[in-house]
Amino acid sequence: MRDAARVAGWELGNEPNCYNKTFRIPISGADVAANFKALSRTLAARGAGRFLLAGPDAEIVGDPQTSNQTLNGRCGPHMSAGDFFSWMEAFLAAAPPDLAAVTWHYYPQSHRWPDSGPAQMLTPAFMDRMRQYSDRMAALRDKYLPSAQLWLGETAAYWGGGLPGATNAFVDVIFTADQAGTLATTGHQGMFRQTLVGGGYALIESPALAGDVGGGHGAGGEGAAAAFTPNPSYYLAVLWHRVLGDCANVVDVSGGPAGGSPAPVRAYAFCAPAGASATRSMVLINPSSQPAAVDLAPSASGVRLEWHLTSGDGTLTSRGVRLNGGAPLAPDAKGDIGPLPPVAASAAGPLRIEPYSVVLVQLP
């Protein structure tokens, strides 16, 4: 405990609601809460100073409407969505009052299911699974620990190491942007993507840590090459923090198609980030094959700034991403990704959103 003051935060265990499946040791939410109270007392007694306590990192996997997919193969076939929320409620009802962040894990599906892949990731049913769970988690947090933050402590489109050609490809930019927008508008302050490095869902690719999909997080041997290459969603994460502020709301998109049938554009409005000249910012997501034109502020004056993210080669499985139609993004020789500059447009004009793209916008 000599270095306790240097620790950013403390958690206890990982996915304890699955211990019955993983270790053949069933443990209730109330029992885990008692362990967290003991950890809190221990940290206080050992002079840890001001410490951040987060948990319980309970996991749920699958479609809330399809019980045979929910947690199948993870926490056992009998752990339904209802069981997960009952377990979580028992934990929160007995959790220590100094729990600073309520954390949970969510994966929509295993990569092993036959329908897993890029096309599935952009279907409304698959994209909407997150909201059904995040709304319920926010309600439980508000009921028992309203002062605590709410974090999705681990997530990707597919668990078990991810799915190459999907979770490490451009399609993941579209999917992840919508998931992050959903969480921001359902009372969540944090989304922790699985993983930064390692496995088929990494934000940063490294041959040394690619691992075998299905084996978890991957591992590399000593002396392996340490070449780190950002996957497309890494650039989304960077721009998300640079362009968008903290507060968020869902936007009811009004506008027409730029051609063909209406595109199902999804949009989320944010405050502008600190220090920006803009007054507000947005992210707009087009998960369809049709372009769209949206009127954001037809009576506004001045210019807006736009960051358009599209596939590196025009396919959903591309490992590259283009910014504003330029060359595929890549770090320079020093590993720097650069400023990622926007394009300017009249704030009053319609915004064209290309098929299968994400646009981040700052408005005057």
C-alpha cells in the first residue's frame, strides 16, 4: 500500500456474475457488495487517501429479446437478462456509498454465431440492443447510487477476441459511433472499448499482440515486432474527444434523402468541447447505402466545421479510413497522427452525409 496514492482507481474481480460458469463458484450480487465494502475499509485504514472505487464489472452478452443468445456460453445458458439485472440490483442495493463508478460489460453477440459480420453490425436490431440495456442500467444507478458515475467498462461488437474484418475494420467506426452516442444519452460518463491493443477488436493493431480470435485478448512473445498501426476506430476515438463536449442528447433528424429512399441517419448533439469557438457539436451516422442531406441550422450564420469519416477503399471491411475524402489516414514516421483538420462549410447549408459514413460537426 506504499504506492496507493498513485493508483488511479480500484476494482475487485472481473465479471463476478459469471464465476459460477468460469470457476464453479456462485457468488451473489450482495456478497460481491460486501467484498467491496471490505475493500473500501481496507483502503481507508491503510492510508490510501482519496481513492476511486469502481465496480462490479458484471457482464451481459446477447440480444435482450432472444434468451438463447443471452450469455450463452459465458455465464451459462440459465443466466437471462432478467437474472443479470436482478444480480446487479442486489449488488447496488448493498454497495458501499463511496462507490464512485458503477461498471458493467456488454457485448451484443459472440463472433461464433453464423450471422456475425459487418452486415449484421449495421442492422437497426443489432445497433439498438445497447439502448435496451443502458437505459435499465441508468435506472438502477439512479435508484441506488445517483451520485456515482456510470461506465460501460468493457465492450465491442463481438466477444471472444472480436471478429477480424468487422471489429477491426471500417464498419466498426459506424457501429462504435452509434454505441458511444447511445451511452452518452443514457447517463453514462465512460465507455471503455475492448481492447486498446490485442485481439481482433483492437483499436491499435500490433502483430505481436494479435492473438488468436476466440482465445480472449491475445498475447505476443518476447522479441516480437512492436509495430503499432491504428485501426479505423482509433481515429474515431481521437476525434470524439477533440470535437465533442461532455453533455449529450439524442436528435430527431429531420431532412430528406439525397437520392433514393430515406437514409436512417442517427444523430447525437453535444456541448462544444472546452476552448472551442463553436457553441455545440454533433455526430451524425449513416449506416445505410443511401446518401442523406440534413438541415442542421438553416437560419444560422457563419461557418461550421466538419470531419467526414469514410472507408479507406469503399468497403465496410476496409482496414483504412479517410478523412474528408483525403488519402487513408496513417501515422507519420514518428507515429504522430497529426491534427486531423476539418473542412468548413456554410452553417445554413444542408449537410450531405455519404453512405456508410460518420460525420462529426461543430456549429457556430
